[in-house]
Amino acid sequence: MTPAQALAFLREAEVLHLALTRPDGSPVLRTLNAAVSDEWLLFHGAPSGEKAQCVGRAAVVQAEEVVATIPSYFTDKEKACPATTFFRSVQVHGTLERIVDPHVKADALQRIMERYQPEGGHLPISFDTPLYQNAIRGILVLGVRIREVTGNAKLGQNKGPTEAQALMSALWGRGAPGDARAISLMFQHHPEAARPARFRGPAGTWLWPWLPPSDAPEAAALLRDQYWTRGVSDELLVAAQLGSNVWVGARDENGRLVATARANSDGVRHPYVADVAVAPEHRHRGLGAALVELLLEHPALRRVPSVRLGTADAQPFYERFGFVPEPQVDFGFPMTSLLLRRAPTAQLTE
Ligand SMILES: CC(C)(COP(=O)(O)OP(=O)(O)OC[C@H]1O[C@@H](n2cnc3c(N)ncnc32)[C@H](O)[C@@H]1OP(=O)(O)O)[C@@H](O)C(=O)NCCC(=O)NCCS
């Protein structure tokens, strides 16, 4: 990872691990909530706590996530040796320092609040606010000044394109939770030649089986002012993408999101497809069909016996996959489908 990617990973990490040594050389390992700036990792502690004893000493901070476990039989039917784990991890090396200036302490604490309570709901922390002065004086604020940051995304980059393709295809075939995401992360760290043909879309596009949260505003822009989203804010469209457990898309040669589709599925029964849209300049080239096919093949949808969606005019588009109008919901035994219409709450309307 580049230093900027590594810092972005740290900023998104829910917790960080801090390793230190006490003056007698004995090790200390702590889990932290911290705010991350370009130069500092900032956190707080008890004035008489263990961390306080380690001020001035070398510190290592790490955050990591497992992306996918890769079984040996993905690449070798006999030998166990290729078994591995794909992961992303970031390490920061620096020195533990005590923040003394009360204004700087207040600023650090406010940053931590913004990180973990972004919705606000409190007076901003400032040493000029009498409410906070005693608390700021009494709390220990520490920082690791970042001397070196290294980010490692181990996603099979040591494999050539053919082997990487085989791995991505095997992940898609396995379809364990997180595998669609692992493939999209591999897309980011491998050349295009390493992507399986399964994910090739028409006219130079690529189909992504998982999209990062940062794509949600682009998806909202594609969905804005469709007949079913009129009056729905971009904020709600973004929340709907992020709240769906299946969200796929297509990117053009420049990496721009040009198609989006999502579904909610328990993986077993009654999934619902929603918000299918292709950028106007990419329509009528088979991209919509390719994306819906990928969506239906997604691990969370591929085993379900029936899939529902609603459309005002695109029945012919969905017919090719076998979708038919459903006059009455067929549960396989006599049953009436019931619908509850509720007045939207204040938060759900613009
Ligand atoms: C519907 C949509 C996703 C199709 O994307 P696409 O990339 O053009 O789809 P494809 O090229 O794979 O297929 C196009 C074919 O689907 C059918 N089709 C697409 N939209 C249709 C519609 N609204 N009514 C009837 N047929 C439609 C036509 O047969 C069309 O053939 P054509 O290209 O010869 O006209 C795209 O038109 C779109 O984003 N529309 C606006 C949003 C929308 O209506 N989404 C579906 C909501 S349920």
C-alpha cells in the first residue's frame, strides 16, 4: 500500500493494537481507539496507567483484517503447502509522546470524538469551554508520532496472471462470506490481465462483484431521478446501497462506476433485487443484462429458489432471466401476500 492508502486503512480500522515496552523491558500490548492524522496517532489513557510509564519509548501500532482464507486445493490438489491467508495490515513505528498543551489535548480528544461519534450530540471539546477544562487537565492524552508507516496487502500479488485468475475464479466458485469482496480487492491490486473473463463486461467494462463504500455516492448519482427514486435523497440512496448485503457494479476503462445493482438476501430464501441502473451512455450494449446475470450468480443469490423484484416497464429486460409477472405470490401452499404501508418517518423523507 502507498502511505496514503495505509493511513486511510488505519482511519477506517475500528481498533488499533499498540505495542510498547516498559522501562524494565517488559512488553505491553493494548487495544486502542485512536484518531489518525498524517503525523500522529492520538488516544487517551489514565494518568497513572501502564501507557504513562512508556512515554518516550519506541511504539508500534498495527491494524489488520483477514480478507480470505485460501485453501491449498485452490492451486494444488495434493500438497498442503499453498494454503495461505489473504490479509491487509498496516504498521506504524514511532515514539510514544505525552501531549501536554491543553489546547492540543482538547483538539486530539475532539478528533477522537469525531472518529467514533461522528453524529455529534455533544459540545465540541475545546479548552476554552469551561465545561471541559477540568476533564482536559485530568486526562492523559498520548500520541505516537508517525515515523514510518507501512501497509501490506497480501492478495496474491506474487502470482502471475494465470494463477491469480484461477484464484479469483476459485473464490467466486466457493462463494463463502467475504469472497466477492476478496475478488474486488484483488482487482485493485492486480493488473487487468489477472481478472477472470467471467467478470468482463461489454465495451471495455469490468463487472465488480463487490463495491467499496466509497462508490455509494456514484451509485446514488446513477439512481437519482429514476421513476422509483424521485423525492428520495442521495443520502438515503447511499444508505440503501451500504445497507444491502449484495451490491455489484460495473466500471468503465477510467474506473468510473457506470452500472449498479443491489439485492438483500438471506442466502437461502426470498431475496429482493433493487436499484438496477446503467449510465445512459452505456445502455443497449448488454451491460444491464451482464450485471443482473452476475447479481443472480452472486453467492448470496445463487442458491435461492426464487428472486423477487418490482418494475414498472422493464419486464422485457428481465424476461430473459426467466422473471415472470407474479399475479399472486406463490409460496407453494395457499397463502396471501400482505403488505404494510407505513407513513414515512421524518428521517426517511427529504
Ligand atoms: C433497464 C436498464 C438497466 C437496462 O440496461 P442496458 O444496459 O441497456 O440493458 P441491455 O443492453 O442488457 O438490454 C437492453 C434491452 O433490454 C430491454 N429493455 C431495457 N429496458 C427496457 C425497458 N424499460 N422496457 C422494455 N425493455 C427494456 C430491451 O429489450 C433492450 O433492448 P435494446 O437495447 O435493443 O433496446 C437500463 O436501461 C436502465 O438503467 N434504465 C433506467 C433504470 C431502470 O429502468 N432500471 C430498471 C428498473 S427495474
